[in-house]
Amino acid sequence: MPEAKLGSFNYTVKHGDILSKIARDFNTTIPILRKFNNIPNPDIIRVGQIIVIPYSPPEAIIYTVRRGDTLYSIARSYGTYVKNLIDFNYLDYPDLIYPGDPLVVTASLR
């Protein structure tokens, strides 16, 4: 499991929860939750399951990668560093981002 940059907390899955709602409620992304919890299929979580949720910076937004985007162009647009994008998205291969990928963007962490 990666080390959370700002710490983490445990969340217990409740009836009706889906991973996308949990990610949205806690300002993170499905890929981050999958990585932290070794969830092979994001459509399968169970009531009572404990999910580790890394804290996101409070001002962070979730950005959806568009065609032609690079981490550099996204960082520049939001006034942050590429390193912040790599760190807060726990990217193993930062050169591989694809349209549709959600990213935590830390707008003010300079």
C-alpha cells in the first residue's frame, strides 16, 4: 500500500455505497481507492468492508484528463507543480495519463 501524503482514515462500507460515491464524498478518485485497498474490481465492494481513504488537500479538485493534456499542462493551468500531481495521485508511471482519467489537482500547494 502506498503511503498517504497527508495521512488516511478508515471508512466502513454501508448499504448502498459504491466506490464512485465514496471517492466523490471524500474528494479522491476511484484509482486511488483501488490502489490503497487492492480492489481488483471497482464494482465489487461489500457492506462492512473497511476502506482506507487517503486525505486529499482541502482545496483539491478532481480534474478529468482531456486529449492532449500532460501533467505539465495541467499543473500550469492550475498553478501547481507536476510533483504534486504525481504525489497526490500516487502515479507509478506519470508519463501515462489518458483522456478520461480523474486526477486530484492540488491548486494551491506551491
